[in-house]
Amino acid sequence: MSDYLIIGGGINGLLLTRELASAGADVILIDKGEFGREASWAGGGIVSPLYPWRYTPAITALASWAQAFYPQLALALIEESGIDPELQVSGLLMLAAEDAEEALRWAALNKRNMEKVDASYLSRREAGLAPGFDSALWMPDVANVRNPRLIKALVRSLDKRSNVSLKSHTELIGFCCRENRIIGSKLQSGHQETQLKANAVVICAGAWSAEVLKNLSGPLKIEPVKGQMLLFKFKQQPIASILLHGGRYLIPRRDGHMLIGSTLEYRGFDKSPTPAAKQSLLDSAYKILPMLKRHKPVAQWSGLRPAAPEGIPFIGKLEGFENLYINAGQFRNGLVLAPASARLLADELLGGTPILDPRPYRPGARTNEASSV
Ligand SMILES: Cc1cc2nc3c(=O)[nH]c(=O)nc-3n(C[C@H](O)[C@H](O)[C@H](O)COP(=O)(O)OP(=O)(O)OC[C@H]3O[C@@H](n4cnc5c(N)ncnc54)[C@H](O)[C@@H]3O)c2cc1C
């Protein structure tokens, strides 16, 4: 019998597997599709919440820990897998943010590097920026990571470990319970059904987590929120920093790609990209960088964010169960929060001192929360 069965191989499941396996545990990680091809692939890879001061301290605490950890994670993955996740500190320019005073107060309190910059700074830093932006908030330390490469690096590194078993195209379809214990997990792979036993089961199924648990636990609220993205490709990258305006952003990748994101759509599990979203993203992007009008996007895609109330993930043991845990619901910030979410749950599972106060994320205390996100 394995120590842990982890359901869902997005960024949260992969990083939790890494944490547990590094501590010597035997881990089985399953995914109903390919590893990391859902929200974790679709995301923009900004290693910061957008407008970070608008989030609760629970999000800031996870983000702070994870942002400090990202550089060492990237370096370790390059060494272990030979794949560079291309973590780059591009900085984040928040153009015409209305609540600048509140933002600066938050930055001072949380010891974040943030300053207000004027039009002449903007024209020096970003020559292609549309005219009319008089000021911005500049966070020079914010990085972006090429998340599909991060996923590939994690999968390759985990694949090399003898105490990890990776099973793609394997779906959890039910549980066998005895009193308050999960004694078996029913899995389906193609037409084959099997039952697997593990000492503990962890749900990291992103936007599908509430579905997976619907016959088992209380009203745990995690809903899918669709986000659509566009991709441009340039011989020479036209922007130096991540540019954010009105909730929409442009992300520069090292190799000349530029991502434009993203929409927020409450449409259940429908993931299809739409022409209306494409136009809306283009309109927003042209207002930031007019030269884009002369180019065509090379790709469009979408993903389903796992939205827990206020975007505060559920991390910990599920109420009423001895050996069933969850790490899901990071909403718009799953890539930045993932290293801290995984470590926090690993601390609980392995009996370590928690990296930060686990109480705000405990599922038990939050099952009856309002559903607003
Ligand atoms: C357009 C967009 C832009 C984003 N930009 C950013 C950003 O810039 N920065 C940031 O921090 N975050 C961003 N996010 C959010 C981030 O991508 C997500 O919060 C994060 O990827 C969630 O990771 P996850 O592992 O919980 O979920 P997922 O990556 O969705 O993984 C869940 C996995 O569970 C599997 N699964 C589901 N049900 C089952 C089952 N029954 N059996 C087996 N497997 C199952 C799925 O196949 C999937 O692979 C963005 C998201 C989107 C959509």
C-alpha cells in the first residue's frame, strides 16, 4: 500500500508529490488527462497576485512565502530535469491604478518593493506604451514563469524518482469508505476499473475538486471560472515588463512570445475559446500597446480556474475524515501560491512545523462560507 494517493496532476498535485516524495514517502499521482494540461498550462505564470493589496492577508502570506521560494525551485528543476522553467524578473507595471495610496500602504506594511512612477519614467521604460498614461505603480521584483515548461520540468523530475508512480489518463471515479476512513479509491483508465489503497488521499483536482467530493463532504465551494488568453510572437520582444491595466495584462516571455490575458467567465465547465473573448482581449491590449494592431495573435486558449470563496484555497484535512485531504481553490493565483500551498499541506501530512498559520485555509471552518469570489 502506498503512503499517499494524490488526485490531480496540475501544479498543486505535482508540487505536493515533490514535497512528499522528497521526504521519503511513496506517492501515486493520477490525472484523468495528461499531467498539468488544465489551468496550470493555460495560466499566464505571473508570480504575483494582480493588484496584490486587494487580497486578504491569507493570500499575501502564501504568496510571500512562495515568491521567495520560486528562484530556488527553478534552479533545482533545471538541475534535476534539464528543463528551464524560464523564471524571469520582469517587474510589474500597474498602469493608472486607482487605489495607489492604499497599494503603497500595503507595500510598506508587507515590505514589498513598490513605487509610484510618472509619465517620463513610463516612456523611458516602455517606449511602445500608448500615450495618456500619467502614472503607474511599479513592482520591480515581480517575476513570471513559463508555466508549461515548469510543468514539464516537474513531471520529468518526478518521473526519475523510484518512490513516485505517475499515472496519466487515470480518473478517480469514487471512494470506498469504512466509517470515517477512505479504504479504497476507484480508478478508471480506458475501459479498465481498478481499486487502489493508500494510507491517505489528497484531492488536488483544481476546478473539479468539488465534483470529485460531491458525494462525500459538506458544501465545499470551488467553482470553475473560465479564463481566455491570446499569444503573440515577435522577433524582438517589444515590452520589458508585465503591463497591467483595467484587470488585463501583457506578459513578456524571454523568447519573444507575449501573452495577453485574461477573461473571467462563469460558464461552468465549458472551456471553448470564443471570438468575442478574442476581440475583447485585443481591444484591451491595443489600449496598452497600440503596435499590436499591426500583428496577429498566433494562438488562443482557455482554462478553468478553481475558485474558492475570496480565492483562499482549501488546504488541510476534510472534516469527518481521518485520511482525506484537499489542496485546491487557488483561483487566479494558483501558480504563484502553489509552492507554499504544497509545503503547508506537506507539513500537516508529515507532522512538520507549518511554514505559516494553517488556520485560514482549513476546510472544516469554511464549508458554510458565502460563495462570492
Ligand atoms: C487564463 C488563466 C490565467 C492564469 N494566470 C495565472 C497567473 O498569471 N498566475 C497565477 O498564479 N495563476 C494564474 N492562473 C491560475 C492558475 O493557473 C490556477 O489557479 C492553477 O493552475 C490551479 O492549479 P491546480 O493544480 O489546482 O489545477 P489544474 O491545473 O486545473 O489541475 C487539476 C488537475 O486535476 C485533474 N483532475 C480533475 N478531476 C480528476 C479526477 N476525477 N481524477 C483524476 N484527475 C482529475 C485535471 O485533469 C487537472 O489536470 C491562471 C489561470 C487561467 C485559466
